Amino acid sequence: METQTTGTRFREAYDHARQVVEEVRKVIMDKDEVIVKMLMAILAGGHILIEDVPGVGKTTLALAFSRAMDLACKWLQFTPDVMPSDVVGFTMYNKLTQTFEFKQGAAFCNLFLADEINRTSTKTQSALLELMEERRVTVDGVSHELPRPYIVIATQNPIGSVGTQPLPDSQLDRFMVCLSMGYPDPRSEIDILKGRQTGNPLSSVRQIVQADVILQMQSAIEQIHMEHSVYEYIINLVTATRRHPLIKLGISPRGSLAMMRMAKACAFLQDRLYVTPNDVKYVFLNTCAHRLVLSTKAKAAHTASSLLEELLNETAMPFVLEERNRVYGTR
């Protein structure tokens, strides 16, 4: 009876996830892989960095997810004059009550959209470190919990460097994935033009789930089974980045955890209750490339993604028998 109840719960969660994808597709066309990986990160409880040129729909993508998942969303355009207090809040003295009151910043929501995060000061960027890791902020020695679920979606333009402040490695490490959308193909762009003639497609996005259901879905993904050999595969990949002569800074333990959680979310969206090595391969680049720091010598001929591709090809994949996972099966 318990197994049947668990299976029903997973089936409902899976159905909700697929419906969310279909709603976001109404707005973002020809970007199914980006949509799915973004949903994986949300369900894995992680934060997302979208790195791409202006105008390709980064903000629209985030807003579409906020509508489909009924997430209270706040959007802050990061500029050089944005202060840490704008993000986390501040305390002020109330003459009427003769007490200090805390005024919440923009980060108090379910989905915080930090637009062009690399255009603000390093001091303001550092204000995000605690809230991304601990899901709380501390102002004047007092901690304030953030709503659950809590997701930061940050965007940055990799081309324009004037007036930008590169994100520190410690902050990049807190993003579960880094995604890039790219330009749409000509046919999809025609559909975008036609869709904008009669209004904003965002208005057609239906609410599929609420916050409590998202928390249940996140909890369900934590129960996805992973064989010991798949854990070893993740660690072998991570260790290879730390030992590579052209990589100055490899994947951290936080990166290993991110890979594991993303692989579980990948299995979930494949309608499986167990992780395969291919799930790890599918999420490896997006989970790890932004965490690497290449040596000066490597930058002349390589990118982080190209080095990771080499490591994927050189690292042996474990063989996971499907029969051993029949008990976990598919829903």
C-alpha cells in the first residue's frame, strides 16, 4: 500500500512538472532544453545564472516560470547605484512606536530576478551570498528567513564589459547551473513576431502549481535512487577537474552536490525513480563550466566547456544494470 501511495505521489509530481514545461513553451519557443534544465534546477532547489546577449528572452523565461508555478516574483535591475540594503532590507527607527522596524528588501519573495547582476558593485553582489546559501538574510545582527521555496535567477551579458564587475568565484559557485539561450531559429522568430501582434504571450501562461506543491516536488526528487557506482562516477569527474594541469580551480564539493541533485531532477523528468550515468553526463557541463577557473595557458586555446568535454570522454562510465533498478522502476 505504501509503495502504491508513493508511486501515485511521484506520478502527480511528474505530471505537474510536464504541465509547467508546456506552459513555459507558450512563451519561449524552440528552447526546450533550456526550459527543461531550468525546471530541473528549480526542482533541485538551486539557483540559476543565465548568461546571454540582450533581447533573447532571459527575463521573459524567468517570468513565465513564476506564473506557471505561482511564485511571488520580484525583479531588480542591478545598476552601479543599487545598494545592499535595496536587496536585503534595512532597519529604521519608528518614532510612533519608539522601536526599530525591519523593512524588507527586494529579495523577500519566492523568485528573485537579479537582472544584469554583473553591473552592480561587488559590495552589492556580496549581499546575495548569505541569502543564496542559507535562504536568510542578516541585518544589524538579526536574521530574517526568506520564503520557501526560494530561487534566485540572475542574468548577465557576457559581451559588454564596460561598467561591469565580474562575479567572484564564491558567488558563481552558489549557482547550481549556468544556462545560455542563444538566438531563436528563423521559423521560431517569425512565430515570436506573430505572437506579439495581439498582446503579451505571458498573459496566456496558466498557473499549474503553488508553493506547497513545489516543496513536495523538491522533496520527491530527494528520494530518487542513486547507485553507489554513479556516486563514484560524479566524484571521478570532479577529481579529474582538480587534477587537470590546465585547470587552476576545479569543482568544489558544492559543485558535486549540485551535480547529484541535478542528475536526480533529470531522472525525475525522464519519468524514472533512479539515476543513470547518462543523467550525470546530461547536466555535467551546465552544472560545472561556470565553476572552473582556467590557467592563463589554457585560456589561449580552450574554454571551460571544451575541457569538460574532454574529461567526459576520458572518464569511464559505470554500467548500471536496469534489472537492479526494477524495484525503483518508472512511475
